[in-house]
Amino acid sequence: MASSVESTPAGSTRQRDEKMRPDAKVHFGSPRDNDHEVGDYATAAADEALKFVGAQRIEIDEETSDRLRKKIDLHLLPIMCVLYGLQYLDKTTLSYASIMGLLPDTGINSYQYGWVGSIFYAGYLVFEYPHNRLLQRFPVVKYLSVNIGLWGVVLTCMAACHNFAGLMVVRTVLGALEGAITPAFILITSSWYRGSEQTARIAIWCLANGAAQIIGGAIFFGVARGLESNPSITFPGWKVVFILTGLLTIVLGVVLWFFLPSSIPEAKWLTEEEKMLAIERLRVNEQGIGSRQFKMYQFKEAMVDIRTWLYFLLTLSLEIPSGGTTVFFSKLIQSYGFTTQESLLISMPGGVVQIATTLFFCVWLLPRLKQRCLTGALATLLSIFGPTLMLGLQYPWDPLHARIGQIVGYYITIGNSPVPWIIGMGLYTINSAGHTKKTTVNALNLIAYCIGFLIGPQIFVDPPDYRMAKVGVIICWCFSFFLFFIIWFINVRENKRRDERDRLDPPPQVEGHEFLDLTDFENRHFRYAT
């Protein structure tokens, strides 16, 4: 029978029994060593996992665990990859449209175009925390599918814009709606997979961005070529870009509603026994699968945790460069003297580089090093090499000098830039326990992501070669490199302190503590990934 936990006044004596009685009171915290007190816990306030499987452990062997993981992969990852790739394609449609006649047709200049790129993330920023709260309150997939359908409608409306004001309004609404997908996917990943599996799964659905870059370049090259070879067709190519991707997004929003479950208990393709085992295999995470109850103390804890703000700064410094390159990548290629169609084709290998570097760092290297921060730092070094190579080969009096070498630098810059961010996402996802705390940290990092993408296009102000923009990219990523080591130092030091504390004062062995929705400060069994 599942154990329950009744409330206890703050400061009460910690329960030291080896197993918790149904009416036991429990206190995990210890003020003298800066750990927070759990305070009051009732089964009703615990994670959904505790209500489904109970407190007592269920034996599960690795063969069964692997079989379940593969089954989950088969049902979740394909649709997540398609959707995440599509949202990336939707975001970059502006860049493709910019070289297919958008600027002259709408009467905007290069400066205004930068703001049309940036304003997307203003909407993203304003709605990021509300999205995270609503994702906790409502079924994740149902909420997300509604947002995807709506953003498909809004994206098609981009084709109706004919001036700067219209583009700004539609892009703002589009950003507000698209802001739901990344936090939703992070919550889905953390509630279905073990911590050791999460970064690889995040990497897999982020790989779709690289595939989208390849497919998008090919599709829109075909559109541009087809319109050029048929002069009788006067419909602007940039409008085709928005209508085509918008309609596809609407269709996939409907598919998501019916085919992706919001949680393990809702999965129709798992038997009742498999559902219990799928939840049981997550016990090692010390986090459960989520709670719909908002807990103010967890929100406050997230705000005072130094890791929260280090992750925030890491995301910000990584995404300022990405914000600029995402909006201006087509312009960067065109600056080397290529035509519109050539630029569309030349953009495609960037997606291949992204797939290759993501697989190398996140799927191959990380499981072998077992050091997230070191892997992230190495990936950041490769990112720094890209703009450094472009800058080193670009003579002030001859921006086209060693053009092929500069394009190689471009491919490294655009292709590898998401990899440190993916590793950072995995780091703060596994290190933030307690569902309210996790969604808060998640929201703050995506707010940093938005700020980065708001600032990023504004540093690309020196066309056609964008020399100073490349210097700014290098500075940001050097800061990210050092942040990975600061986070590593803080987490290693805290883990050693906890090990020493528990050696002198062993924590209580409470059945089901993994599913009590405890934060990483409260749970004395929790150790930070480094």
C-alpha cells in the first residue's frame, strides 16, 4: 500500500525510522547545513507518480527498462522531431523570405528587417512564464497542440502583410504562440526519461533543426526556381514560403492532439503493467513525472538558487549569437557574392554540420566523458572557432578573400551553435527538482533565450561583411565557455559537502521520497549532475 505523509510544523524533529509509517511525519531539511526544510507534505501534494505506483519500489531489470525505453522512443521521438523541426523552419521562414523579395515588396529596409526578426522574441518573452504555468496546470500535449494550430494560422497571415507595422504585429503574435513548444518538450522529456537519457533525447529532437535547414533550403530553392522559370506566375515567392509552412503547421497541430500522450498514465500504447514499470524506472531521477499543484516555496527557492542565474547567464550568452545568425544567415551567405538561389542551396550543409556535431557531442562524447559541463565547454570551443575563422580570413579591404574558407567557418558557426545550448538544457533540466521549481527555472532560461534572440539581430548592424558582429559573437561564446566551468565547480563542491554531511548524519530512508515532489534543496538524496 502506498505510504502517505502528513503535515508537520516547521522545525519538528526529523523522522529517523528506516521505513515511514502511514501516519508518519517527515522532515528532510537541516537549517544548520543550509538545506531547506520540506515543511508540510501530504500525498495529495506529491508527484503524480506517487499516486500511480505508490511509495514502495517495484523491481525492474535493465533488460525490461531498455525494452520500455525503446518503445517510448518509438512512439514519442518521431512526432517530437517533426514538430521541433517544423517550428525551426517556421522561425527561419523570415530569413528565406528576405532573399525572395520580402524587403522590397513590404517597403522595409535592413534596419527594420532586423527589428522584424527581433520582435518575434518580444512576444516569446512576454508569454514564456505564462506558458510554463499553464503547462503545469493543463495537460501538456493538449495545451501545446492548441498553440501549434494557432501559430500555423498566424504564420499564414504573414503572407497578407504589406508593410513594416503589419509584419511587426504578426511576428509578435507568432513569437507568443511558438514560445510554448520548447518548455513543453523539456517537460515531456524529463517526465518520460531517466536523467542519464535526457540530454541524448533533447539532442535527438533538436537534430530536427538541422534536418529542417536542409529540407527548407531544398524546398524554397525549388519554389524560387519554379517561379523564376515561369514568368507568368506573379505570386511572390516569399508569400508561398509563409502559406506553405503555415498550413503544414496547422495539420501537425491536429496530429499532435490525437497521437502524443501528455503523461505516462495516459499512454494508450502501454499496458497497465508497462505504465507502472515506466514510472518506476524514473525513480532514480529523484523527481517523478510532475505535479499540477503550484508551490510558492519552490518558486522562491528557484529565485534564490545561484544555479538558476548561472543557467540564465549561460543561456543568454549562448543565444545572443544564435539570435543574430538565425535571422541573418541568408544575408551572411549573400554577402559573399552569391545569388538568391545559390544562397538557398549553400545554406543546406549547415544543417548537416548541426546533425553531425549534435550526434558527436551529445550522443557519442557525453555518455563517454560523463561530464556535462566539460562536454558543453568543448562544444563551445568549436563554436568559437567558426566566427574566428571567418574573421581571420576576412581582410578589411577584401571581405571576399578566401571565400570558401569563410563559408567553412560559417557552417561551423551556424551548425554547431545549438550544441552547447542543448547540453545546457539537459544540465538545468536534470539539476532542478520539484515540479514548480523546474518549470520556473525552465521559464527563466527560455526568457534568457528570448532576450538573447532580441539582442542578437541588433549586433548585426555593419553590412555587408558584419565584421563587428562576428567579434560580438566570439565575446559572448568565450563568456559561455567560462560559465560551464563555474557551474561545474559549484556543483562538484556541493556534492562533496552533501556526501560529507550524510556520512556524519545519514538521511532518513523514506519509502517513496523520490516521488514526493521535493526540490533539490530539500531532497538529501539528490546529487547534482556535473
